[in-house]
Amino acid sequence: MKKETDINNKNDFSKKKWFFCNKDKDIFRFLTCGSVDDGKSTLIGRLLYDTNQVYDDQLELLSKDSKKHGTQGNKLDFALLVDGLQSEREQGITIDVAYRYFSTKKRKFIMADTPGHKEYTCNMVTGASKCDLSIILVDAKKGLSEQTYRHFFINSIFGIKYLIIAINKMDLVNYEKNIFKKIKEEFSIFIKKLSIELNVFFIPISALLGINIVSNKFLIDWYKGPSLLDFLETIKRTKINNIEKNLRFPVQCVNRSNTNFRGYSGTIVEGSISVGQKIKIFPSNIFATVSKIVTYDDNLVQANAGQSVTVLLKENIDISRGDLFVDSSSSIFSKKNIFVKLISMSKDPIVAGKIYNVKTATKKVRAFVKNIVYKINIKSLKKNKSDQLILNEIGLIEIMVEEPVFFDSFRKNKIMGSMIFIDLLNNNTVAAGIFEGLKKEKENIKENFLNNNFELELRSLISKHFPHWGIKNIF
């Protein structure tokens, strides 16, 4: 009996030790992308296997599945650890984004395996929007493809600062240094065309054999750099302190738990909010004072970025989903004519004259496509005039929204700077976009005045009855 108690105590101690060791580790998100059959799923499977993240029953099942599918002969097919859909296993491709979690002594990781096929680029965009680093795989035998360039460009658009170009299947080219060097030089020319500051690293690997994945193996004696896992564990993630920034609280829903309770629920995207704080509600530009901050288990004096809360106000104001709480000192103007960098995700082209539902944060509005400014050639990065954007094409468009919408710079705030375009008829997501700017400063100043009825009427009144004041009317 005493021995059983000692064993249980030791197990409890081990569990507590493991919990406290992992509690303070930061979470690092990365994705794998690239063209079809470059070895993305195999890389993640090998990474899980070599870091001892695969349980015995999973390993037994993997062994049976590998024999059943026979893609790697008698060897384990590590891609099957990630490709969970039946259609993925039958075709040997990745269709949906597959997320896997693992941890090492230094970090906790969330990794996304994204599809390589053109038809599923939209799923790759989904994975890239949430990650800190991207691993772009290149088949050493095939070299660079159009999809490789496309995935690299999409990663740069979504603000991923760290990119690892993993030149895979080096075992199939006898670990030739010249092949690695040629691909590196060719890709470096493309990278220089981007006027964005990026941290790009090149590493030769064999995902199937586990070479340069977790530890350096001497089969590639001419490569003196770190392994892939060394990169992932040591790269410093750029931490954005959203708490010290201006308040951004998009209202997700109006909470009426009873007749005496009216709260506004949502997640604080940026900044902080506290009881007694004076705020401004966009787009009405009405001021209000915070009376209470409620969570599921307690009331708070202050809530910070990332927290989901319900905010109560002293004033009784008409507020609905999609409205935005900001600092009282914020000078936010309505934006109706804006430029958007767009990635088309639909077989139906994006053309001027079409109307879509545009959703950003919690707000959804109708948007009219005024103009296709240009589309980008993926390989040359040249901006070409076009009258449409077809599936997987990237370009700049000008839209006009039916009511005021607030956007932040995407590089400053991913949530307030991004949007999706939704088809009015079938409700499908047809494109993803990021805010690129306003049409013209002068036009927007005029538009802002015109949208403010009080300003318009006041100026009209003064110019009519007090012309000697010199206040001009606005037409």
C-alpha cells in the first residue's frame, strides 16, 4: 500500500513538474507550404516522429497504413500522420489545413500543413494569416515552380517576417551542392524584387530520411548551418505589445441576459479598457463612459488586448454588432473609397461593377468594386493592367462601401486591417484582402465633412445668418 502511494506521489510530482515547465514556454506558430509533392506532410510527420511526439498506438497504426498505401515501400509514410481525410490518403495530396501541436524543451509549437494545389490556395492563405514563420519547401529535382513563388509572395503579403526555404529530397540528387546553390541563387533574385524587409534562410534537407530536420547528419558535409528544429527553437518572434496601443474593441453582439442588463460583448483587439474610461463609438462618434466590465466568472477593473469581455456603459446608446469602441481622443473618420490588395479565391473572376459582402472584424457591409487597378505577375512581380482577377491571382482593387467602415494598417493590426469578400448569392468566400489605403486625402476630407450632418447644417446656418464671421458653407 505504501509503495502504491509513493508511486502515485511520484506521478503527481512528475505531472506538476511537466505542467510548470511548459507553462512559461512561448507558443510559436509556423506553416509548411510549397508546390504539389514537395514533401510538406512528410516533413511535419518526420518532425513529430523525431521529437518523440508519436504515441505507440499511432506508430502501430502508421505502420499498417504505410503498408496498406505502399507509397514508400517498406518504410514509414510520415505524410499519413498529417493527411487525415480519406480523400487525401487516396490521392496522396493535402486538401485541408491540418494543424498539429508539439513541444520541445525550449518552445511549444502549432504547425499548419497547407495544400500545394492551385485549387486549394485559399486554404494556404488561411494558414498563413495566423503564423509567425513559414517553411517553403522546394523539390531539389524539380526546382522552383509558379506555386512556390505564389506561396512566398502570399507569405510576404501577410506580414510573415521569417521564411525558411527548405530544399527537400536532397537524397534524390546525391546531396549535390551545386543544385542547392543554383536554387538558392535563383530564389534570391526573386526575393530582391520585393521591397519588404524579410529574414530568409536556406537549408538542404531530406524529410523522408530525417536529414537536417532535428539534428545535423554528416551526409551533407558541405552544409555547416543549423538543423530545421534549431531554426524553429532559436528564431526570436517579434512580439507586438497590443496593450499599449489605442483601443480597438469591435462589438460582436449586444448582450441582454435580462431586462435590466445591456452589455456589449467582444474581444479587445488592441489597447485596454477600464471602468470609468471615456470612450467613443464608431461610426456614430458618440462619447460614452464605461460603467462595468464583465467576464464569465468575474468583474474586472481593466481588460487588455486578447481578452473577451462584456462592456456596460453608463449612457443608454443605440449600439449594434460591428460598431467599434475606441479611445475618446481618437480621430477616426469614415472610409468609403478604399484600396484593397486582394487574393482571388473563386473560379468566378473579380470584375469591376460587381457587389460583394465585405466582412472585417465583426462588421459586414456591401461593397462595390469600382476598379481593378492592376494585377501582379507572380514571377516577375510586375504590375499589369487588367479588367479582372481570376482564381489565385493577386492584385489591387478600388472599392466603395455602402456605410462607414474603419480599417487599420494590416502590418499594425491584422484583424482590423484584413477582410474577406463574400458572394451575395451563394455566400461563398471569393477573396481575401488587406487594407492598402484611401483613394485621395482631399476627397476623403470632403467626404468626412459631408457625412457629418451636424457639421453641414451648422456651417449652413452660420454662413446664412452670420456671413461676417467668414465661415464658408460646404456643397
